[in-house]
Amino acid sequence: MTKITPKKKPLFLSWLQLRKERARLIVAIAGISFADVLMFLQMGFRGALFSSAVEFHHSLNGEIVMTSSRSRSLISLDRFTDRRLYQAAGITGVASVSPIYLNSIQWRNPENKEIWDIYTIGINPEHQVLNIAGVEANREKLRQPDTVLFNLGSRREFGAIAERFQSGEAITTEINERQVQIQGLFKLSPTFGINAYLVTSDVNFLRMAPFRQGGLVDVGVIKLKPDADVQVVLAEMRSRLPDDVKVMTRDDYAKAEVAFWSASTPVGYTFDLGVVIAFIVGSVIVYQILYSDVTDHLPEYATLKAMGFRDRYLLIVVFQESLILAVLGFIPGTAIALGIYQITNLATMLPMAMDLGRIVFVFILTAIMSSVSAAIAVRKLQTADPADIF
Amino acid sequence: MVTNLSKPAISIANLNHYYGQGSLKKQVLFDINLQINRGEIIIMTGPSGSGKTTLLTLMGSLRSIQEGNLSILGQELLDASKEQMTLARRNIGYIFQAHNLLNFLTAYQNIEMALEIQEVTAAEADTRIRNILNAVGLEHRMDYYPSDLSGGRNELRSPVPWSVSLKLFWQMNRLLHLIRNRDEM
């Protein structure tokens, strides 16, 4: 067997073949772009869901979070007595504790008087409980009775509050038959379960939600002294506190929220399935294109075989075609997905964000999709007996 | 090219060939014995269905040998592997009935294809490609695709590797044409 090392620059057969049929090339690129856009969207929605769901959690100003042992998520809460928090305050290493009240409260859209539930967060205005710039800047205004901070990222259903407030208008509306005044804006993205947020003081919260009892809180934020060890304090709390509450690090609190959405709601499964479907649709498109391409060129490939080209040469040609298609389809697919992310962001306020990991992952999926299709399509090629073409 | 000069170009002994399987199995070649020496031009004739093409494809290493012996340029093809058959084909030029040009390559690139499996330098390849194009009168159409070629297209039917040791023709007039242009080829 002689080793073939052509000094001549080899012909780029795969590209020449793809380029010759412009219409087919465009259809193939469009098909792969479409599959990529579908995958990006499913992943984008999933990512937006999870990152928006834990924005509140990450904003808590404390290393340890306490909830009722029956709380599962911001949309599946149970209350606990704030005495547990004060018990925790007595443990070595704890610097301060802050209770948070959470409840959906009926908000009247000041423009059309429609009633919408708004997710209201009640905090002690004397403590920095939430690391959210807008809340920190206006926290002390919440000492006044019937004052609230409104959410910049909230949906249109609540009225164009942010725009009007920013233009200097004084906005009052009605919550549970009390006139409340907007004192500032803060940024917290809506989630799949929460449309908009309101921040107010604990005192105001109980006024607006008379059905809630003071002293029964939803979340406790525990801030530690700088030299305290989180795990040691946590272990101490777990041994000292009754089991009607649970304590965890802030990160674990966020992880539990994500786990709730991904495992205990249809959402995680839905989007994962969406990615799989998009992958299959894309594979079918690429396969169809490559298969008809191989079939159409079968006599030509058989001629090449007769001339002494190995099967491997032809397999490489088809695999190259599939990878060229993958790259050419991926570029517009990514661009379109970025555009749709922007549009979705504006339309829904969901934090749709592209990250490099996802781009790499979708590209790998595209390459796999194309290679698998190519592998199935070339089975036809390997059966092409040069003797059968004459 | 690895060829054995002392052996005949093609040597066939007790060759049988069948198509179909089981009860549909039909013998098309019966005990063929044949020897073709180097430099010979052999013309094979016979009625339709007599097995000319079958024999030609067997001699061209395009089809596996079932029974009997067949060697091309000293290489036995009975029980030859796929790779051995592929390498044997590199010593053979085929001139088919239908044109088998690659439609997505220009006239120039079609000839260039034949050089893909040979060790040549870029300059050498270019000279050889241009010589062939001149010989078939396509030097001004080298960048045309097969679908845009009319007259010269017949002369360029399939990319024939040069310096092959064996040429197999599927049609007489193609052979006659090549003999006329022998000096150029």
C-alpha cells in the first residue's frame, strides 16, 4: 500500500459541492438555524426562569436564611414565629437577625383601576435587609406610614408606574382600602410565579395585609459576625432550634428554589423536553438535506470510487459538508436567538441572557446533530457499488 | 505505480459469475479463460445480455470475483479486500458510456480530481491539467461547469487518470477518438 501525500493543495470538494446548489444550501442553513433558535429559546427561557427565581434570594443581606420547615419556595410559603429568629440571635457568631414578611396583596392599577395581585415584601426599615440599590436608597422613606417602593421590572398590567414616577409624578394608589404612596423604585425581575414586587416596611405591610398576624414571619435573614464560621453557626442553630424552622446558607436557599422549580413544577421538564425536540427536529432537517445530497451525487461518488478513491475520502467529504452546514447554520441561528432574547426581555421583563457556556453547548449539539445525520446518510454511500452505475 | 512488467496485463482463468441469490441465482459468465498482454488493444463484442459489461467491471476491479482467478497487472483479485480492490483501480482508466463528470466541479477541477490520489506538485498538476484540456479543445472553457459544456463535453466524459496501465472503454467511438489523439494523450 502506497502512502498518498499529495503535494498539490487538495480540492475542497465538500464546499464546492455545497456551493454549487445555492438554493439547497440556503434551505439547509435555514433549517439548522431554526433548530438552533429553538434550542436557544428553550434554554433561554429555562435560564431566565431560574435566574429570575433566585434574584430575591441572592439579594438577602445575610449569610444564613431561616424559613419554616414547611416552606418550599417563594410561591409555596409557610410562616414561623419570629421568636425562633431571636433565639438564633443568641447564638455565638450571629451579628443580627431581620424578619421578612411576604404575601401577595391586591394592588389597584392607578390607571384603569384593575386589581392585580402584587408580591409584597415587608422589611424592617431600620436594617439593611435587601442588597438592592433602589431599596437601600429609599429604605428610610418607608418609615412613613403607607409608603411603598415599586418594582422597575414589573409588567404593564400594574400600570406605567416606573415611567410616571421617573418623570416626577407623585403616584398614589389603593391597597386594601388604604391610600399608599410610591416613594421610590427598585429592580427585581418578574419570575414565572411572581409578576411584580412591592417593598414596604413591616409596619406598613401589616396595615396593608390585615389578615397577617405580626410576629409570624416568612423568611428570616441572619447576618454573622465577620469572624464567624457559617457551618459552625448552622450546626449550632440546628441543634438548638426546634424543627418547625430550617436554617441554611443563602446559596442553599437559592438552590432549593431552583430545585423546586425544576423538580416540583412542570417548568423544568417542559423546557428540557423542548431542547430535545428542537434537537430532533434539527437532526431530521440536516439528515434530509444530506441524504438527498448523497443520493443525487451517487453516480459521481461511484465514479470517484472507480477512480480509486477510498470510501474514507467520500465519508470525509460528507462529514465536512455536515460540519460546514453546522457552522453556517449556527451563526445566523445565534444572531436570531440574541434578537429574540432582546424582544422577549422587553415583552416579558424576563432576564433572558446569553452566556458563553450556552453558546458552546448549542454549538456542540449542532455539530453532533449534523454528524449523526451525516453518519446515517453515508450508509447509503457505502453501499454504492461502482459496478452498479453503468 | 506498482506494476509487474513481466506479467500479462490481464489474466483470467476459469472465471464464473452469477447474479441473484438462491433459486433466482443465474449464471452470466461461464468458465472464461483469457489473457491480454501489455500494449494490446482488445475489442469485445457480443449480443446484448451476453455479459460484456459484467466481464468489464470484473476486469476493472469494480465488482468482486466470485469463482475463478482474475489478475490485473499481476495482482490476483480473487478474495481481494476492499482496500486492495480500491488500490488496483488506481492503475485503471475507465471510459464509461455515460459521462460521469462531477457536476459541481469545473472542467479544470474535474481533471484535477484525478490528481487528488497521485503525488504531484502544484505546478506539475497545472501543466498536466492544461495539456488535457488542450487535447480536448477545452482550454478556453476550463472554468465552465459540465452543464455549460456542449461539444468538448463528450471528449471529457470522465476524469481519466493519466499514466494508468490499463484503460477500459465502454464504447468503441471513445476508443477510436483516443487512438486518433494518441500522441496528445
